[in-house]
Amino acid sequence: MPSENKIKARNSDCIRLIQITDTHIFESPQDSFDGLDTLATLRAVVGHIKRQKERPDLVLVTGDLVHDPVSAAYLRFRGELNNLHVPTFCLSGNHDDPALMHASLNQDNVHTDRLVEIEEWRIILLDTHLGSSQSGRLAQDELDFLERSLKKLSGKYVLVCLHHPPVIIGSPWMDAMMLENPEDLFAIVDRHPEVQAIIWGHIHQIFKNRRHHVILHGSPSTCVQFKPGASEYVRDELAPGYSSFQLHEDGRVTIEIIRI
């Protein structure tokens, strides 16, 4: 059974949540992602968050924590996120090794708990990792976990998180490596009006849409950005960024994209 965590918001009327994603930390300081120092950009994002007047209640990291899954890279990642002194919950992406990630984290402020309770909201983190594939898939036990959790959360508001997008984003090369079974996800979500938003990483760009009443949100990366609408990899010159959420006590969700 995936682990759970209960935290308290600073202001019960409005939960402040940060989503960072696709940090792609390397083992060696000499390595880079298309010439970009990913540790430096993550450090800049962490510094920007710390300087904000309103501190977040929690941070979500939606996958691809590291570029190559080795212990040293996870330890470098954990060291940076611990500097926030905020409860931080991490999902695996296609670049991660879930077992190694779990073993390397879960110390200090950085966790891999899969169900987070905070005031009137519940956050469910789903694992879409699919072996060596760049695509993602929700295994049956993940779908069962989602269904079981939602049945217990009647009357609460729910934010669902995953790494791979469950919808086409309009960038052909990225759409070829999306979630393979989105229909299984939506078959469950459609039965549970508690779900207010689904968020993800992987795409290194902004995506905004709705499906019925559910907000669909893809976040920019803390490192390299991908050009929207491209048929193959094209680096976008936009700055690294992250997403800032306000989860209101009446179920409303407001989102701001922040570039650094």
C-alpha cells in the first residue's frame, strides 16, 4: 500500500503549493543538458521560491528528478530540495529508477509518499514509470490505488499528479511518448467529481486545458524548455520555470507560471 502523509497548511483558507519538474540532475558537475547546468538552474529555482513573501505549504516534484539514475545524482537533488525546508513529495519519471529514488530520498523534508492530506485537499501521486520506455503507463495496481483512494475521499477536493501527460499536447515527438492508457485514468476520474485538477511534467513546456470541470496542467521544466508544437526536439529559449498553485477551501484552483 503506498504511503501517506498528513501536513497542515499555514492558512487553511488557501493552500500554497509549488510544482517543480524535470530537474534532470546529473552525477557529475561537469555534465549538462544541451549545455545547461541543471544543478545551477534548480538552485536558482529553489532560491527564487525561498525569497517569496508567501512560503509554500508543500512542493511537488513531478518526475525526471535525475538525468541518469545513480545514487550520487539523487543525493545532489535531495540536498538542493532540503534547502527549502518545506515538505516535498516526489514522483518518478522515465529518467528515474523508482527503487533507487525511494531508497535515496525519504530523509529530512524530501519524501516519496503517494497520498498527501492537507486541510480539505488530498493529493494523489501516481507512478507512470514504464521500464526503459520514454512513454508512461498506469499499471493496474496504480489504477486500483487511485480508485481506492478516491472512494475514501468523498467530500474532499483532490489533485492528481503524474509524470506523463494523459492528453495530446500538440507536439508530435512528445505526443509519441505520452501516457499509453489515458482512457483507464479518465474512466476512474470521470466517476469522481472530487478531482479538481490533473498535473504533470515530462513536456518541458506549459500546457493548459480543461476536461469537463477538471483542470489539465503541464508545467515548464526547471532546466531546458522544449519548443511547443515541434515535430522533433527543438530547444525553446524561454527561461527555466515552475508552477505556483493556490488550492482554495471551496475547491477552486489558481495557477501562476513563474520564470526565473
